[in-house]
Amino acid sequence: MCFLRRPGASAGWIWWRMLRQVIHRGLQSFFYKLGLFVSRHPVFFLTVPAVLTIIFGFSLLNRFQPDTDLESLVAPSHSLAKIERSLASSLFSLDQSKSQLYSDLHTPGRYGRVILLSKPGGNILHQADVILQIHRAVLEMKVNYKGYNYTFSHLCVLRNQDKKCVLDDIISVLEDLRQAALSNKTTARVQVSYPNTKLKDGRSSFIGHQLGGVMEVPNSKDQRVKSARAIQITYYLQTYGSVTQDLIGEKWESEFCKLMHKMQLDHQDLQLYSLASFSLWKDFHQTSLLARGKILVSLMLILLTATLSSSMKDCLRSKPFLGLLGVLTICISSVTAAGIFFITDGKYNSTLLGIPFFAMGHGTKGVFELLSGWRRTRENLPFKDRVADAYSDVMVSYTMTSSLYFIAFGMGASPFTNIEAVKVFCQNMCVSILLNYFFIFSFFGSCLVFAGQLEQNRYHSIFCCKIPSAEYLDRKPVWFQTMMNDGHQHTSHHETDPYQHHFIQHFLREHYNEWITNIYVKPFVVILYLIYASFSFMGCLQINDGANIINLLASESPSVSYALIQQKYFSNYSPVIGFYIYEPLEYWNGTVQEDLKTLSQGFNTVSWIEQYYQYLRAGNISATNKSDFISILQNSFLKKPEFQHFKNDIIFSKTGDENNIIASRLYLVARTSENTQREAVELLEKLRPLSLIQSIKFIVFNPTFVFMDHYSLSVTMPVLISGFGILLMLILTFFLVIHPLGNFWLILSVTSIELGVLGLMTLWNVDMDCISILCLIYTLNFAIDHCAPLLYTFVLATEHTRTQCIKNSLQEHGTAILQNVSSFLIGLIPLLFVPSNLTFTLFKCLLLAGSCTLLHCFVILPVFLTFFPPSKKHHKKKKRAKRKEREEIECIEIQENPDHVTAV
């Protein structure tokens, strides 16, 4: 091996070039020997993967277990909201507080919730009697457990003051309306205000989340209700933490949902929407059940596409069974990976539905590249050498892309990832990538060996029978000649490249390559890319976080229907925010009172402090010092029946004869629009910094915050880490690859595809949730998988012009790219028919990933590479110099040996 020094090149550059070539040739030599080893022991490499699949496949069936904790999966694992929940719970029991801490879909513990909706134009308050009948049916509903009957009164959360069940205050309003109707009074005399109303016992109650679709009486000072469309009632169950209590609660919830369905049939004038604590998990898991049949259809479509795209008219060189076996190779490797996942105590969740598609997209690329590598080998070689040559040609690139897959998903599985569903997916994907790689060079490599042996012995690629001679075929019918003709009976059996007759290669060589490199087509491609970049940039400016849990549920599920109705009629007010003052405070101090007013400004407050101040002003009572303030509070204010419930909001301590308030709480509710979740996040981000700068030490909490706290950062972190890891890897290998410009072009291409998918999926109404983030991580690798072989072949090509180089690159790798992307995209079609928001997101993101990659490989890169470096002029000069040197040598030989000119 000799290295010619380029004029002006430094010694360092030569050493780097030598190192790159040594590494590259060393890898090629290693994979050549691996190919020879596989071709000499095909039965062993066929048997070992099959045995592993059988072993781990049985473990998959025996150890399958779904994950039922939705919060641990999709909520940020480490967040300040969880710390605040622990602190709030240590002060005031959340089980006793959940009736006050209203949240849309994230109410903790066991509960049953129902929305009763009147017909359009109707007034739900006029149907108080019917609603109370339904309410009584819920209270009387019995659940049998081990011979004992349990009703709501046995399971409900109890009030501290009278040990009665906690019920929504709207029930008291409805009872007052019914009593008024029975006593021949009009409902107008029972004044119902919104959002705060006065109850019969004198209490002021916030019913903003219990009465929906409200129309107020015009010019009413006390915001009296004229009509309402919907009522929401929640039945809270106790949570003791015992398994028995949980089982009984689950049975009660199940019976509650059945009862609501029965009541819907009995009361056609009302629409009933029910929700229980298990509904979200049930509808999340429902996606997997709905998608099972569609995934099998997807597999059949991929098998069909791979089989047809691997076929040729030439019955000798056609490889339909290799396309089929390649897809089956990825299937059995995925089954093995799933078995390993469940053996290690993994639990299944619906986000893992994406793994078969991710693994198939990468695995079939290796399959089709090996097939293309086989076609590029010389036919006159023994089949074992041809397999070794194919390994040497393909496995270096496939090893690099598999390594980048492993790095990207390995970074996603790191402790930096704050969402458990993403972490579990990435861990499983890492195992799938490793097994894919092993099964490709072992199981599929063995299949390639057997197919090569059949081809060398001139056996039919489908029927596995000996192909008859041309003389024998001439005596047979046309249909028999068509089926048994190898396509080259009348030419040399060992012609230069008989595989050029593959229909995709023929199309690329004869039609597409000439068209895409036509000078008149290039301006339109540039315009197309500018449009693509504009829409992508526009979409990137409109990214939304996907903290809404309904993005992961079955689209036609009860939970989604409930959430949509709830959002339509009960989104006027935000979830109730608990405002916890956790340090002693001088509540009697005027400055402190002003600070509290400032903090609660703009909120609708449910506060003992506000009610106490009003009580003092109404009675013209002075309480400007500590002893008076606490004495009147304990002995007068909290003794009144209408204020007794505020005892739960204050924690007193006694030191000697002196009483102190060591902690208290109040509730804040903000006026919101239909986009309640986004505004709740804004409220959290507004209130939390104030706790650091105000003299009043407080925390704010609502169960919804656990799912939304820093969700945007948590959900985008995995893709940022993965992208950084891949970028760092490509930069560090600048001086280890054969040509650094290959890595440079690869970084540009992957960035363009990634930003394109990100922007276009945003314009397609896809939010940044855990599914879309996983798809973005996959897009990074999918783009590298397909662009890398094309780009490296181009930068290493030695033709005279860039146009000829890109033509050769497309001819060499275009078939495998087109085969893989078409199989991948066709396999996504059944996902479109799964009624689930999760699979819709998966379909949209993967469709964009495949389409953008195909656009870059076949349209954008072939045009842009003809404009920009690397230049191919020095290759032309080298060839001219070599030709001139060869002519000089021939002349010298002729002059020295004039008697042997003819021989020369």
C-alpha cells in the first residue's frame, strides 16, 4: 500500500488519511471474514437465533403484565410539584381535601364522576328531581365483596365536623330547587348565583366546577343564574392504602359506570357522561387492544411489499423469499427483545406499540442493503465469497448506523430523561437494536447463504427446482418459458451485471437519474426546498407541549368524550389551586393582610381569612392583636354553623396558655378559557416565583400540576440529549471516516429532515408529547440510516463530474432506500384505522419521517450535491496524469523493444 502526497499537503493530513484508510480497510476485512465464517456455518447461525426466539417467546406469554400506574408513566418523574404535594399532604390530608382541590382528569384516589347534560335550549336546573333520583340510585348502589354489601356510605370520604359523606354542594342546591317546586314556589325564588352561591345553611360555596353552560340574568349584581346546560357531580371514596379497600373501591367504580349507562337508557332527555379513577388507564390500555389486528395487517403489507420489491423476472436471480425472510428476521428479533423485557420485570404500556415499527424501519434497511450488496458482487465467484463480499460492502455502514441508533436511544434511556414512558421505550429499543443487528448478520445471513447456493446451482428462486436448458424450454409453452426463464438464456451466463434488470434499478438507471439531474429540473427542486424550509420554520415557531393526557387515549373512549364535554362546559374556571401557608404568620397585621390581598388579586378565592375579615367588619369587632384575633377566631367565628368547615383549613398549636396558627390554607380559582391546561401552567409559573420573594412563605398545589410541571422541558430533553449525542459522535469521527465532508453533509441533511418533521407535525396539530418525542429521536436515526450510505458513496466516488457521482450513488443505494422506505410507509397505513389519539400521533410523525427522508434522498440531495463540494476535478486530473504516464511507458517499451511491437 502506498500513499501519494498531494502537493501542499502537510504530514499531519497524510497521517490522518492513512489512519482513516487503515481503520476502514480493517473493518472491511473483519466483516469479510465474518461473512466467510457465517457462510461456512449457516446452520449454526440459523439455529441459535431461532432457539433464542422460542425461549424468550414463551417468557413473553408467561410474564406479560400491563403497567397500571399512569402517573408514573407520563408525569415528569422528578418535579417540584411532587415535592409540594408531599409537603401539602404533611400539613393537610389530601384524601380529605380532594373535594376542595378540584382537578379535571387527575383527581387522586378513587372516585366516580358524572356530567348530566340537558338538551340544547334546555335548563338542567328544571330537572332537579330527575337528577336527585339518579343521585339516590348512586347512594343506594350496592357492591358485594366476600358476602358483604357495601354502599357509598361505607366507602365515602367523611367530613370531620359531623362524620357524614362529603358531597358536592350542588346537591344542596338541587334539593332546595325541588323543595321549592313541591311547595308550589317558582324556581326563581330560589336564587342560585354563579360561581359563588349561598346555601340554605348560610355557607357560601363555589360551584364553578359543578354547574356548567351558565347563562346569567342580565344586569344582575349578584350574578344570578338564568339557566344552565350541565351539572357535574363527583363521589369521592376513601383511600386507606389497603389492598382490600382498593379492590372494593374498584368494584364500586365499575358498578358506578354500569349504573350511569343504565340511567342513560332510562332518561333519554338527559345525556350522561361518566368517569372513574380507572377510566384513564383503561382507555390508555385500550389502544393496544384496538391496534392488535391492525398491526398484523401492517405486518402482512410489509411482507408483501418486501417480497414484491425483491422479485425480478429472472427466476434465477430473483429473491422474493429473501425479502420475506428479512421481514420475518426483524419480527423474531422483536419477539426476543420483548421476551427479555418481560423477563427483567418490565411492564407493558401502550407507548411500546411504536417499537415494532421503529425496529422494522431500521432492520429492513439492513436486509435490503445486504440484498443490494449481493447484487453488486461478481457472479463468477463462489457463493461463500459473494456473501463475504456483501458483508464487507454493507456491514461497515450498517454497523455505524446501528451504533448511532444505540447511542441515541441509550441517551434517551439515561437518568436525564424525566418521563418514565420515554425511558422504558428507549431501554427496550436499545435491546431491539442490538438483537436486530445480531439477527441480521446471523439468521438473515444464513438465509442469504442458502439462497446464494441455490443460485449458484441454478435452482429456481421460488420453486427450488433445477432450471432447464434453453433447448428444453424452446419446446415448452410460453407460460412455462415465462416461469422458468432466467432472462439470460441467449447471452453469456456470466455477463457483467445481470442484476441491472431489477425493475427499481432499471427505473433509476434509465429514467429517474437522468431526469433529476437535468438542468431544467434543478431550479424547481430549489424552489421546492425553499417551500419545505419555510413551512418547517413556521411550524417550529408554533410548537405546543402535549401535557393533555387525552392525546394518549383511545379517541372514541368514554374518557375522551367526558374530557371534551368537560372542557366545553366547565372550563370557565381553572382547577382549584391550594394555597398553603406553612409558617406562622401575623394575620392580624395590616401589612400581612395587604400582602395576602395582593397575592390573591385576580383570583376567585375560597378563604377562611377573607370570610373572617368580613365577619369582623360586619360585627364591628376589633382584632388588631394576636390574642384577640385568635380568641375570636376560635371561640366565635369557627363556632358558627356556616363557618365550621373552615376548621379543616387551620392548624393551631398551643404553647402554655398561648395559641398559635402554625399553618393554614385557602383556595384560589382563576377565570380561564377552554384552554384550561395551558392557563393552569401559566398560573403555576406565575405563583411559584412569588413564594421566593414574598415575606409570606407559601406553596401552591393542585393534582394537575404533577402532570404539567415543567412538562415541556421534560418531554423535549430526551430528543435534545439524543441529538447532541449523535452530533458529538459525528463531529468526533470527522477524522476517522474516509472523507470528513461525508459527515458534514450528513449533519446538514439530518438537521434539515429533523426540523422538517418537527415543523410539519406541529402544523398537522401534533403536540410535543412522549410519542412525538420518541418519533423525533427515531427520525434522527432514520435519516442517518438512509442518507449516510448515499452521501459516503458520493464523496468517495472518483468519476469526472458530480452529476455522474450522484447517479452512481443513486444506482448503488437507491434501490435499497426505495425498498425500505416504501415498505415502511405502506406498513403505517393500518395505523390510520385505529381509533386512538396515540396511534394517530404515531402515524403522522412516522409518515413525515419517511416522506422527508425520501424527499431528501431522491430529490434534494441529488440536486444540491451537484452544486456544492466535494469537487471531483482532482480525480479527473489524476486520471489524465495516469493515462499520460501509461502512454509514456508504452512508448518507452516500444523504443527499447522494436522487435516486439506487435506483442505490445
